Amino acid sequence: MVQRRGFTLIELLVVIAIIAILAAILFPVYERARAKANSASCQSNLKQIGLAFLMYAQDYDELLPEGEGVYTRAAFPYYPTWDVGTEPYVGKFAWALYLHPYIRNVEAHDCPSGPEHNNNKYTKYDYGWNSLGTEQQIPGVGGLARPSETNLVCDANYPYLDRRGPTLAYLKINLGHNTTNPKSRGDRHNGMHNVVFCDGHVKSVSRDGILQGAGGAANNNLPPWNWVWAD
């Protein structure tokens, strides 16, 4: 009769050690691949948003949208139900609403590396518009000194990057640089922000790069923000 021999404890420990080593090698590779795929998907979202801005300007005498204003729910029937209010309705996130006819895709505002959101939010705080530097008072892309270098929309933690005024401190807050939640940070793609520029091209920019020109040394009408910042 042939006696079956099982694995010894040493052999089992060796197999487990090999599996652990392989996992330690493969998991970071997988995470990097997933992060790269998320970044590419995010860049695709920003490309759609940038093209929508340009199409809007084409239809409205080369003017980009205005910032916030007072709107009725009848004017924007697809306004998010989570933002309740009384008429006349105060539209807080109008730029996404203005672009809705050109995008027709709520998910375009959702960065795959960003935080989880309530599904009925229209603008999900994942992307911030450089509104003070590009909104209606500037005659579209043609009114910018260097549109290919001027930020239009980027990964952020708030939909308006000038919400509290043009200061470096508030810019950092709205970009999410002060938050400890890695998904809420604008530099959520391995320390990089994805940015669509005013000519429609998209690229990744470092945290330091996106703050370039922000601060007391900034000059008006120069990229990347196109307005004077205060320290």
C-alpha cells in the first residue's frame, strides 16, 4: 500500500511566503495601473467640459458663461434636487447648468478618484472652474493673452476657485490642498491635478505648478489664473 505524504509545515510556510512576496510586488503595480486609468478617465471628463465651454462661447458671441446668479427652477429643470431653495431660485452652480445642453452627461462632473457623492447632485465638487479669470467679462478665448496656458477647469474640492475672493489661501482651500481626505484633494492623481486649459487641451499639472502665479507677485491677464492674487 502506497502511503500518501502531505505537505510539511516548512513547505506550507515557504508557499505562503512566496505568495506574500508576489502579492507585495503585484499589488502596487495594480494600484498604479488603476490610478492611471482613473486619471485618464478624469482627463476625458475634463476634455468634455472644456469642449462644452468652447461650444457655449461659439453660440454666445464668444463669451464664456457668467458665474453665479439668480435662476428659476423652470429655467433649469435639471437643477439638482438636493439644493433646495425658494423662488426666485439662487443658482449656486450655474456653470454646470449652462453647459448641460452641450454635455448631457451628469457623470462627466464626477472624477473617478474623487469622493463618493449623493447621486442626485449635479455638480459634485470634483472640478473647479477658474471663473474669475475666464467668466463673461472676458470676450471668450480670444480675449485671453495665452489661452493655451490659462486654466479653465481642474481637479478641485469646490466648483468655483474664486468663491471667497482672489487670495492664495482661499485658492488652496478650494483646490483641496488643506484637506486630509486624499479623494477630496485636487492633487488626487498621484500628487497631480488634471487641468483643461482655455484652448481645450488637457494635461496633468503638479501641485506647485497649479499654484504658479498665485500670490502677491502675480500679474493681471497672465496665466495660469489670469487675475491678480493677494497673499
